[in-house]
Amino acid sequence: MPQFNFYILFLAALIPLLIGSVYYNPKVLGRAWMQAAGITNEQAMSRKPIVTFGLTYLFSLLLAYILGLFTIHQSSIFQLFLHDPGLAEAGTEVNTVITDFMSKYGDRHRTFGHGVIHGIEFSLFTGFAMIGINTLFEGRPMKYMWIHLVFWLICGALMGGVLCAFV
């Protein structure tokens, strides 16, 4: 059974914080975002940074985990047999099937580029829908949605690439 590299998961979860520190900087798209969100610079700066960044990292960990499952196709075979009692026991039928499968196909589609494609798909199909719905119900301008969507497309691409290539 392959080993899951949790260190890469924790590193990938830093990507939204790092990209966000540049992307939402007032010299890049920070002013446009604040205007579209209807908040002032003082309101944005009045938030508790420890709580904001701590929760952002926690939420990013959740995203990294699910994005890893989405980008690494081999995880599906383990999900299929997860509760089979013989999965981890060497010599059992299910263990032999999975071991043979992984020896033959375990490295298929495990590249940075493949992860980028799936990270973009994931961000586009989930992020666009969720951010779009929130934008509509909050009565925000479409510019608000596009600013956030592009951010998550960048983050999803980088997170997917890192996770697919290095987990």
C-alpha cells in the first residue's frame, strides 16, 4: 500500500495564504476586491489576523485533502475497498489485486501538469458554482465573483499540481 505524504498536504494548504498575500494586496486586486465587497481598508484590517489566517489554513487543509483525492486517481481503488478486512493484510485476495494494480498503474497520471488540469477543473466547477451562488444572494457585483474565482483557479491549479506530483 502506498504511503500518503502528509507533509506535502500541509505545504499545499499554505498556497492560498501565499497567493492571497500577493493577489489581494491593494497594489494588485485588493482595492478592486474591497470595492466589490463593499468594505473599506480599515474594515479589512480590523479583522483578527490570528483567527483569520488560522481558519484560512484549516479550511485550506480541507481543500488540499479533497483536492488530493480528486487529482490522484489511484486513491479511488483504495476508497473502493477501504472497509474490506483483508485490504492491509499481505497475501489476501484484495491486497494482492490492489498491489498488482498499483505496481502496474500506480504512477499513471501522477505529474504536476495533470494535477494542474484537475485543480483548475475542481476550482472551476465547484468554486464557480459556490462563489456564484453567494455573489447572487449577497447582491454583490459580478466583478466580486470573478476576482475570487480567478484567485481559486490559481490556487487550485498550484495545489492540484503539487499534490498530484508529490503526495
